[in-house]
Amino acid sequence: MRKTLMIVMAAVLGLVSAGAPAAAGARPRGIPDRVMLQPEDLGGAVPGPVEDGLVWPLLPQPCADTPVPLPAASRTEAADYSSRFRVYENVARYRGDGAHAYIAELKAQLARCGVGGGGNGFDPVAEDHLGPDTVLFLGNYDEGDRYVGYVAAAVDHYVVVVMMSDSTLGAADLTVLNGVASAAMRRAAA
């Protein structure tokens, strides 16, 4: 009974098909270390777990009433980039062209539900600025006076989302963010 229940739960979660036997210890393949940012990409900082209580989503959905394509697997890490910035990276693996579908939907939602330069929420800045299927946007808070910066990109079957916060000014350095995001995109493409 317990084995049958585990197979049914795994099928519901998409881990195995309903007709496939569950192998002992079977689980979906995760995101490999080589795909994630490394200390050399982060000024020597070693990535680690994301702290509890992070309020910004690392796979954003600007329009709460419209779903975005969900990944088959994802992994999130964070690192202090200098004494000022904190960098968060989420790498999600999609099946088929799901990565490109996510970025297309993200761009559409930013256009439809973005706050446009003020207020709390997501504020679109640039599309395709680091190549096709990339988007730069802000997560505004304190009525738009402060923000975190985001770059999201589809790279093959991966969506790479890099978010940067600045504990000193409350305004991420978008040039530094673009550099870190470019490194993350190279890692995902390798």
C-alpha cells in the first residue's frame, strides 16, 4: 500500500509517469554544479543557500492571475558580492521549448502588469539587452524609491534568473548585475 501511494504521489508531482514503476531512490535529475555561478564569477564569494524570509520571487510571475510555465527542476543559491551587493541565482530546467516560453510570458506579463517606474511591483527596463530571450527589470519597493535588479534569460533548456540587492542604497547596480548575469548565461550554455 505504501509503495503504491508513493508511486501515485510521484506521478502527481510529475516525478514519474503513472504507469512506470518507481525505482528505489528515483528522483528527477537536478541542476548540476557546473551550471551555477562559481566563486570566480562572484569576486571570490562562495555561493550557498538562500536565507529564509526572502520576499522576492526567483522565478517571477508579475501578473498574479496568469500562470507561467513551470520547470522540471530548479536550484537556487545566493552569495555576497562585495560588502554591498547580495546576488541570488535561480536556474530552472524546462522540457521542450519551455524556457523560451517562460521568458516570452515573463516579457508579456511585465508589459501588462509592470508598475512602469513607480510604486511597488515589477518595472520593466529592457528586453533582449544581453541577447535574444533576455529581460532586465526591477522589483520596486518603498513606493518605487528602492529596488532589486533582475535579469532573466532563456539559455537552451534553462532559464537563468539573477537578482541583485543592495543593502546600502537599496538600488542594485545594473551594470554589475548585467556582468554577473552574463557569466550565469555562459555557465548555462556550456
